Amino acid sequence: MFRVIQIPVGGLDHNWSYLVISSDGCAAIIDPCGDSGKIRDALMNAGNITPAAILLTHAHRDHMDALNDVLEFFHAPVMGYRNLNNHQHIDMGKDNYLEVIYAPGHSYDSVLYRAGDDSALFTGDTLFVDCVGFGDSDALFHTLRYIADNFPDHITVYPGHDYGDVPAATLGELKKSNLFLRCTTIERFRRAHRMMN
Ligand SMILES: [Fe+2]
């Protein structure tokens, strides 16, 4: 079981950072960015935790611009595409893990993190509530189809930016409401994505 704290860190474009805490208190920070004071506050409010990892969904500057500040008060290894393998499990204490899923499209180094109990999927700039990231349309289409086909509808999608009516939504809800996730052919997706890019 995981607790997910979504932190509105501001930043260039309504970024989210996340504090993810397993039932035995192992904590990961996903995308240390924006106002590091808000990340520190979230940690203070979280109670007793053990730092396990700092995870990057990709290396765009707006998702990691508070990394150095966060490392001063959260001592954990920094992980991302460069030092993680596809489908690798990141240990989050007894019986808990986050799975790494390579997700090329928005950038070559985009990754998703899935809570091992299928309660949460952290999607960075790959999938937002109302839209998707810019980038390589064909690669992104295949990544989105992978998401649609491989994760349960009840999994909650936590994106890297606050783009949408709600801060987070289940995959089942997004399959109905997100125009890009609804594109089931590459031709339709290319057209929609081209208009956005
Ligand atoms: Fe990005």
C-alpha cells in the first residue's frame, strides 16, 4: 500500500512533485522541481519516513530544477532512465516496490513509475489528465497504447503537470475523457498530436 502526496510546486507550468510513501514508511520523491520548500513541508507533515529514492520521469529541466535543494534534506539515490532498466523494481520496503516502465515519446528518456499494488501510475509528461506531452508522435502513440492495454482501469494516473479539470484521474476515466488516449489508430493520433505540437 502506498500513500501519494501530490505537491503543487508551481514552477514554469503548474508542475507537480510527488511524495510516495509505502506502508512501512519508505519514501520516494518523484520529479523534484519548483518550490523545494513545499516538498520539504510535505516531508515534515508526512511523519516518520525513510528516504528510498529520488525518481525522475525524464530529464527536462522543469522536472528536476529543485534536485540540488531536495538532496540537502532528503538523502537518497537519484534514479531515472540513465540508471534504471525497463521493468526494474525499485525497493520500497517489505512487499512494496515501484516498477520502472520505459515510455519513449515525449522524450527518449521518459519513464513511468507504477506502484507495485497498481494503485498509482506516475506519468510525467507522457500523459496528462486532459492531454499528452509534445514529442515524437509515433513513439508516444505506442507508449499510450501500452498504457491502455497493460494497466487496470482503477489505477490512478498522476501526471507531471496540472493540465485538466482535476489533478489526477483513474486510467478508466482517462480512457473516456482524454482525446489522445481515445485515439486507437496511429493515423488519428498523428493528426491530433500534430495539431497540438
Ligand atoms: Fe518534459
